[in-house]
Amino acid sequence: VSAAAGISHTFLHEYEKSNFSFTPSLKINAGTHEYFSYMSSSKFISNSKDFNNYISKKIGNKNQNKNSTPTFSLNNLEVGLRPSFDHGPFDISLASGWFLPFSNSSGVSSFWQLRLMYDF
């Protein structure tokens, strides 16, 4: 079980043939820690014993508390930044985010993505 709530706002500045936009965002992610992982597809990657041991050390054993009720709690705060610039058919944009955990069990995680686009 998981839930997320957030807020963002786009700031747009228009030039004659160009646009620049900037979108900061904040999002709170919550859920049961029993199945929470940044590697949600890891169970499909491999059935290797060594790989499964590595994952168990990183995110814990998902089957260790089958008889207990999972608790719903806050997992992390996501801070995002999305600047974008377009000029005619050309567009360049960046998406980035940082996940700040509410517990000391994991460190800060981040991602970024750069998109270059030209419309013919």
C-alpha cells in the first residue's frame, strides 16, 4: 500500500520565438515498508542466490514478518526540478529529483534525465 501527495508550480517566461519554463516540486511518499524499494523490479531480474542475498541486505527480507500487520508510515520527501527551453522546433529539458528519507535506514537517492527533441 502506498500514497503520495505533492505540490508543484510552473514558472514560464515567453520570448519572441522561445519559451523558458522552470518547475520546482515537493512530494511526500508514504506506504508500508514491507514492500517499499527503489528496486521494485528486482524480484524479476534474477533468481540467483547471491543476487537475492544482496537485495535482502539492501532492502530487507520481505517474508520475515508475514504474521505481523504492516504499518503505514512516511517513507521520503521527493524534491524535484524541471527546467525546459524551447525555440521553434527545438526543445531541451531536464528532469531531476532527490529522495530524502525520513528514517536513517537508507541514504539520499537521486535521478536525472535529459531530453533533446527536434520536431520535423
